[in-house]
Amino acid sequence: MTLSLYIHIPFCRHRCAYCDFNTYTSLGDLKAEYADAVCAELAQVAGGEKRPYHTIFFGGGTPSLMPPETIRQILQAVDVHFTPTGVPEITMEANPGTVDGAYLAAVAAAGVNRLSFGVQSAVASELALLERTHDFATAVTAVELARAAGLSNFNLDLIYGVPGQTLASWRASLEAVLALQPPHLSLYCLTIEPGTPMQRWLENGRIQLPDPDLAADQYDLARDLLAQHGYSHYEISNWAKPGHECAHNLTYWRDGEYLGLGAGAHGHAGGVRYQVVKQPRVYIKRVASGGAPGYPLSTAVADHHAISQEEAMTDAIITQLRLLQEGLDLAAFAGRFGRTLDEVYDGTVDQLADWDLVRVRDGRLYLTPQAYFLSNQVFYRFM
């Protein structure tokens, strides 16, 4: 099976108010040492066998804070220990204010061929609330610089359901990014996570809980507007121009295997699900200790378990149902697990169909448009 590789870069200049990712703002001096550790972890998890891969994704954190030479170093290590299939999709997340033309040209020369910019909003007051450190003009410049560097395949992230955001301001953000003609868009509904500044603001009354009905209206507006502009709504939160779907994320949604490398990364391969230790200094020390336990694990793994058949069935359903045009292949499910979906979840599909949340067509199970914004309610039925 062809793998995807996720490489976590935990460094940030500033931690945004809504962020609960594994990021650190005071460890920038570790970048070179961290890159060395990722290269060592690649050697450990490979275990001497050059398995094929087809995508790499540098996520974070802010991967665009890494010097280009460290990105090149890591990509060279990948090709020492793994075998590329075709021309791999190699994505780097980037904050608009962290890149210039020389940087983008350098990472493109290193092998990066796709970018994902965290734009989040085109409205100044919303960017300020989210504690983003760029303005929209900076995002526009970043897109122009990316194209000039030959990085024309890119994604733009936006957030809806933001406190104080209106349907009109959301439309303004959508229209502003559509003017940039991005090949791919990811639109995420804000979740106020425990331990974040936003949660504290909610508790002390500085902000009000976003209205879920308004968020649903914003989602519907995005669906209509993006369809008018020729974007395929191929996954619950993702839209793409034809041929520009994110191959790396399709690995997740097709329930494929991926290796997670770097502090706090998660992986799913070889019948095992695992998590790497979160703290970067501990990660570096653990990788340096040697004595790898064998594929797909490294010495930096903090926790792992064998995936049971029940967990594998649930994973297959809730990942593949997210793919709105592909859905879940019912015959493939039965062939893989030795039981049909109805045998495993007696009556569940019929009940969801009665509620107009799923439909069966040509041997596949799909979410209905009514369920797109309520997908978690469907997934819970299979957990």
C-alpha cells in the first residue's frame, strides 16, 4: 500500500486565540536540531524497507518558519528511506506573513509543490479576534508570490462561525478569496476548544457563543457560491477545481495508511494507530536514544495500539462518508470485513435514510446534502 507521510512542525511565532494544536512559540532555537530528529525518525520507522509513498504534508504549527535548507534535508531523508510513486504531492502549510519570494522559490526548489495558506478571513476585525498576525493584503501578496515562484497549486483556509461574524462579512471573505482564483479551498467551522484564550473569553463574557443556525446559513452560502464558481464540493469542508483535490487528505478520507512524524504527530499504518510524544525537546531526546521498535513505530512514540476490527469498521465509515462524491463502497466494506454494513449496524442505515441523512445509490452509501452540516450526528450512530 502506498503511504502518505505527515510531518509535524511545532514552531509558531504566536499562538492564535482559537488554537489547540501542538505548537510552541519559544522553541525556535531548536529548528535545526528538530530537522535532524525528523530525519532520524524517518530512518527508524522505515526499518530498512523502502516502502512507496505518494504524498508528504508539512503541518503545524507554522512549517514556513523552517529554513528552506531544513525542508530540503527532510525531503532528501524521505527519499533515502522511502520510494516515491510518480510525482508525490508535497504540501507545506504557511502563514501569509512568514513568506517572501526568495523563501518560496527556495522551498519549491527543495521539492515543495503545494502550499496551504491559513488566511482565515478577509475582514480585519475577525482576523484581530482570531489573533492572526497578518492582514488580508498580506495574504493577497503571499498568493501572488507563490504563483511567481511556480507554486500555483495551493489551498486557502477560511473560518466561519466566528463570534461577531455575520452572513454579510462571511460573504465578503468568500468573494475576496474567490477573486484570487485558488485551486482549493478549506472552510472550517470554528470550534472553541478547552484551554484556549477563546474559551476563557467565552467564560468571562468577552465573546458570545456563535449561533449554530447562522453557521449553518454560512455553510449553505459557501456551498452555493463556490458551486457558482466551478468548485467541486468533494469533502465536507473542502472544495476544489477539477484535478486539484488534496491527494494527501484523500489518504485520510479513503481510510488509507499514513505515517505521522514529529512531535505530537499521529499515525495509522501496519494495523497500528499511534501518537508521537508532544514536547519537542523530549521528542528530540527520544529519537536520539536509538533502538527503534520497528515499523511503523519510532522510539519517540508515546502511545500505540493495534486497531481492532470494530475500530477499523468505524474508521472506514466515518472517513469515507466525508467524501461527498465517493461515499462508502458497500461491497468493498463487506469484502474487507466479512460482514455487510447492515449486519454490523442493524437498522442504522434505514433509520438514517428515513431521516433523509443518508442515501444508497449504485452500491454506495452517501450523506445527503441535509446531513453535510450535521455529519457528526450521522457518524455517532456508527461509533
